[in-house]
Amino acid sequence: MGQGGLTDVYVLFIFDVMPDNLITPALMPGQLLARGVARHLRTLNFASVEELVPVRGLRVDVMALGPKGEIWVIECKSSRVDFQTDNKWQGYLEWADRFFWAVDQDFPTELLPEDTGLIIADSYDAEIVRRGPEAKLSGPRRKQMLVKFARHAAARAQVLRDPGVVFRSGDA
């Protein structure tokens, strides 16, 4: 019993999740890797968002926020060509405390720079194989990224509640 004789009420939200075979065909290979990475990061108590724009011209595949405020950027590469045509990845380094590549088990990992993190993933899970060096963000940069992360996550949640809402890329 709560105060004043009122019964405490607990609300439980139950989501009806579609079977993976109904979702998978709509996802691109990089998105499947991102899903597995996000699932694994959740087990480490990280929250993550996908396709966050830290600054015009850059869009990270996964940005993760750790329990101590650490910020990780994970770039998902689905093939050799996908990696070799990415000429922007070094621009992501200044927006995170750690940087990782996420690839599947068949990816030629010898292509990836040794001084970066490595995650082997599939659409269901992932494993951190190597942590890249930590480069702590400055206080102002961290605050900027925390605000972007929060706005991006809130905008995504609002779209789930109200699919008619339209956000411009700079809104979140």
C-alpha cells in the first residue's frame, strides 16, 4: 500500500517484436552489424544510437554512451570495398574517447589500422577483440556530444511515438 491507502501502481510496457526474418530483409549489411554491436554494448551498460551526425559532413554508424560518460564511435564495415572507399573515418576520432571498427567474421581484418579498436559482429551479437587507444574528449567537446546524443535519441523516440513527425538532419 502506498501513502494514504492508495495502491502502488506499476506500469509494464510490453513490445510486440516482429520475428527477425520479417525485419532482416529491410536492413542493409552495415545496419545488421550495427544492431549486433548495439546489442552487445547494451550488455556492457552502454546506450547507443545509430547514424548520429557530430558535425556536417560526418555521420557515425553507432555512437555509444557508457555508464561513466565515456563516448565510443563504432564504424560498421560490411566489405573490403566499403572500408577502402571510406575516406572520412579519421574525422570521427575527434568526436569520441575510443574508436572501433565493427566487421563480420569473414572481413579481412589485416586491412584495419592496428591502432584502432576492433569488434567482430553479426546481426545478433558482437565481441570486442581489441580496444583502440583512449583519447579523452575535452570538457566542452564532451558536453557538445552529450547534448547531440540526447537530442538524437529523443528525436528517434519521438518518431516511434509519432511517425508523422519529420526532423531535418540538423534538428537532432
